[in-house]
Amino acid sequence: MGLFHPNYNNPGPGVRKDEPRKKGAARFFEILGRDMGDLFRANLLCAICFVPALALIFLGILGRAILLAVLGGLVGGFLLGPCYAGLHDTILRTLRDEPGYWWHTYKKAFRRNWRQSLVPGALLGFLLASQLFMGYFLFTGGQTDVASTALICMNVLLTAMIFPFLFSQMVLMELSLPMLIKNSLLLALSFAPRCIGAALVQVLYWVVMILFLPYSALWVLLFGFAFVELIVLLILYPVMDKCFGLEERFREQQAARDAKNREE
């Protein structure tokens, strides 16, 4: 059995059709126990693609070269985008309790979304590089400007509120980039309390990861992205289900597949 090529003679993970869905922390640990291998593999690919961006961003910060940091964010974002979309696809499938073999579904999602994920990935990398660069010199410069601090914090918060919706919609629906951004902004503002909570989880988590570097690097490589994204999407999934009818769509697709299998 390989890391990305499981033994197809064994049945894939799943849940019984009549099993009630758990909620809260019980749901989180249920998914971890059932799909940890899939989440680990998706996280590993995401982390590997993020290494070039992180290296160039920190070189730019250490060398006080904002152009290098921004370039690193853009280039690294191009690499990160498709794998970040793949991570969202993996997590959303686990939240829907969708059966299947991870590598097969991941490849299909990657081929379907990689082009569209390049620009959002680059935009996310650009914002991340800019925020890290400005935040580092603002908070280590000795003089903290209240207006600048508030502006950076608002920028970080909005980024963390919008991008989970953007990448989730990308893997769930076929929409143009302007429509993805518009929908994500409307969702973030319409359900502000829940979205702010999810954003704060992300921000605090990554602040801790950065503060504990290099000790946290191994955790990020193995499970860091998937862990926090699973928590965030558990918080935001009810919003997307309410607005887009995800569960109903999944039940219709599952019924169509079952009918096709019976005919065969």
C-alpha cells in the first residue's frame, strides 16, 4: 500500500446511511478518526507547495525587501492554490460523509480546479506576504501606530473570513472568479458573527504556529493546514448548506448514482 495509492481491494471509509450525524467536538473527532489518513495526505501536498512561498517571504522580511516578500507570496500562491483547493475538496467530502477513495477523488478535483485556483492562490499569497511583512516591522519597530495596526488587523480578519468561502465554492460550483469573490464577501458579511469566530480561530492558530517556529514546522507539515481548516469549515458548513443546499444536492447525486448502479 502506497502513500497516495491505497489498496483498492479493501473497502473505503464511510458511515452507515442511517447513522445520525454527530455535532460539535464529537463530530470533529469522528472525522479525525475516520479520515485522518486522507486529511494527512491532502495536508502534506498543501504544506509542500507552501514551502517556496514561506521561504521567499521570510527572506524578504529578513532582508527588508518587500518586493522579494511579495514576489514570494505571488509565486508561492500559484503553487499553493491548486493544493489548497484540493484540501478544501477533501474536507468538504468528509463533512458530507461522501464515500470514495481519496486519491481518485483528489485527482479529479485537482484536474477540475487547478486553473481556476491559480489566481485566488496568488492573491492569497500576496495578501499573506504583505500582512506578514508589514506586521513584522510594525510590531518590532518599537513604535506602534494605532491606525496602521487597526488597518492590518482588519485586513487579516477579512482575508480569513472570505477565503474559506472562496475556495469552498470553487470546488463545489462552477462560478467565475468575480462571482466567487462577490459571493464570499456577501456570505462573510451576512453571517458576520459566525464568520468572525471562524476567522479568529484561523488567525490565533497561525499566530501560535509562527511564534513557535521552528518547533511547529513538523506539525504544520504533517497536519497543520488540515487541522485548522477542518475546524473552520465545521463552523462555516451550515452557512454554505443553508445558502447553497449542499446536503440536498449531495442526496440527489447519491440517489442518481445508486439508481445507475442498480441499472447496471
